[in-house]
Amino acid sequence: MENLLPRVYKEISNYLEKHKAVSGEELMWKIDQEVDKLNDNEKKELEKLLKGDVSRMIFDGITGKIRLSVFSPDMHVSINYLGDVFYCPPTHKYMPEELGNAFKRLAQMRFDEVSQKIEDTIRNLMTDSGCATSDIQTQIKGVFKSIQTVKDDQKLQLLIFPSIVFVSECLKELEEIPHTYVVAIPSEKTPAPFVNFIRENIDTIRGNKKMMVWVVNSDQMTVSPFLGKPADKDIWNKFKDPEKSLMASQNWMKGMMRSRVLDEDF
């Protein structure tokens, strides 16, 4: 039984070596995955050895809250990125690519749990607004679901993404859509991913009059506009706090433009 911990740590260490940066949620998911590979007797033995919740104790050991084992990988450096905490090895350098990929993995994990609610909320809003909906195919990378709506011969394409962070990399593809379309994304824990999206793409956003962005709250099953205003008043009236939501994004965009002017003057 003395080899139990090294066995659990082996695959966790390989995973962390591959990715370098992981969120707390992703790290706990990986730990649970490895602990679940043990049989019941082995799990009981580990509980006696660690004198507590096995997954939590291993997590705390890896992130530096406790010293658990010489075999434990060391990820005690924590970094706040886009409103979430990520863990890195102490020998790390600043790793924007690794952090960006870690956030995408985290966003995908969260989306997998609410994807059906997101889709249902969007469909319900459109049908309640008098639109007929149907699934359509798309080749745009990262899209979870593409839905076409029709009302009074007016078509609208809705593309559901797992997070706003997946949208930046396919903006050029989206611009090729010949008609008005909607990018629908889940809400985030903080505004940071949305602010970052505007900061990175402000020129493209301001120049694209065909794109609207809607934010779906899966807990409340509501939709709020983030960019763009639909011509259909029935859709507008089904939004939650539309004026307040659009004002927030407009203020962020104005702030980005003022900041750019100051930087150029400096």
C-alpha cells in the first residue's frame, strides 16, 4: 500500500508537465479521475493514510497549502487570469499561451455542464418571440451549435460558443457570414473575459455591423445583449436588462478608445 500515492501522482504529474498551467477546477478534476481508478480497499487505505478527504489533501499538497509527499508535483504558484485562479510550477516564466489554453479548458469544462440549458434558453427566447428555429451546419471552428431562425421572411443565424474566449480566433470567419448573426455565449464568473475580448478586438467589433453578441445566464435561463441591438422588438422585450447590459459594453469600448488615445499621445 506504500506505493498508492506515487501511483496516483504519476499520471497527475504527467498531466501537469504537459499543460504547465491549470485552474483549480481542472486540477481537482484530474485528481478525482486518478483517485477513482483505485479500488474500494485502496481508497480506504489512502483515507487512513491521509487522515481526511483524499482528493482535497492531494490538491492542498500540490498547491502548497500543506507538505504531503516528496512525490507530489509542485504547483504552488497561483496566478489570477481573467478572474480565475490558475496554478503553475515555481520554475515557470510568464506563460500567456499556457494560461490562455488553461482558461479555454476551464471554460469548456463549465460549458459541458450547462450546454443543454444554454441551447434551450436560446431556443425558448426565439420561439417566444415568434421565430421558427432549425439546426444548420457550420464549418466555423469552436461552434457548439448553429441555429437558424425565421420570422416574417427575416432570417437570423445564432452560433453558440462555449465561451467568449473562443470567439476571437474565428472573427474573420464570422465576418464572411453574409447576413446578420448572433454569437451566443454563457455568462462568466467576472466581466474580465468580456473586457479582454473588447480590448483585443475593438477595431473588428466596431467595424462589424452584422454581429450581435448575447450572453446567456444558465442559472436564471435569461439572455442579455452584449453587442448590437436586434431590429425585432419582440426579441428585445424578451431580454433581461437590455439597456443596462448594452450600456456596460459601450462604456468598456469607450474606455478602451480613451486609453488608446492617451497611449498615442504619450
